[in-house]
Amino acid sequence: MKKLNNLNLSDSDIKLTKKLLNNFNYSLVVIKKGVILSKKRENGIKPFLEVIDELEEDIENATIGDKIVGKAAALLSVFAKIKEIYTPLSSQKAVEILKKEKISIYTDKIVPYIKNREGTGLCPFERLLIGINSPQRAFKLIKQKGSNLY
């Protein structure tokens, strides 16, 4: 697991997110100060949108574990003011966004981009956000058009 920026982090929250994702088959977990705020098993970006709505400002400064972090998840993390992320798989663009915003990311593997479920091209959310760099705009677009892309 690579730590991609040098900030003081809560290793226990990162370790817990990794354990929950890898050993209990969750796709998304949200942890804050050792407390599990949410656990999801659905695929895609939908669980992230759900936890943003469910937790509202309680998600700020939380640690998340997400099975895949591409540009959409990175921009949602900025929007939600996440503190740090663990993911087995991230895209290069996601890493760039998170580093720029000083959100620490721990990842096992970095790929050029996230593929669609068929593995034949770009993930629909990556495609939706081409040219979009605003976390607020990304959140709005994903909420508006996301249900057609799940």
C-alpha cells in the first residue's frame, strides 16, 4: 500500500477501512475517529452519493475506504471534505485531484483511468466528468445523470 502524500494521519481509521473492504466485502466504508459511520456493499458511485446525503456534514474529515477511486469519487471526496482515503485501485487523475486538495490517499494500484464494467472503455462517470474540475459541479452532474449510468 502506497501513501501518496505526507500528512499526519489516523492510521487506525485507514487500517480499519482496509480491513472492512478487503475482509468483509464492503464496497464503501466511512469511518471517523474509530467509529464506523456507514458501510455499503453496492457497486459504483451510488453508495458514495448515498452516504453524502445520509451523513451530511458528519462526513467531513472522515476516512473512507472505497473499492475503486476514479475522478468521480475523488471529486466527491473533495465535495464532502473527506480527510483521507484507502482504495485498492485508483486512477491517476484521482490521485492528482486528491493530492492537489491535500486529501491523503493510500492505494495499492494506480491505473491510467477507470474502465467500464465490461472493460471495453472509459467508466461512464469518468466520461461524464471530462473537462469538469469543480467538485460542486461534479456532485450536481452525478446526481442528475447518475441514475442513467449505474
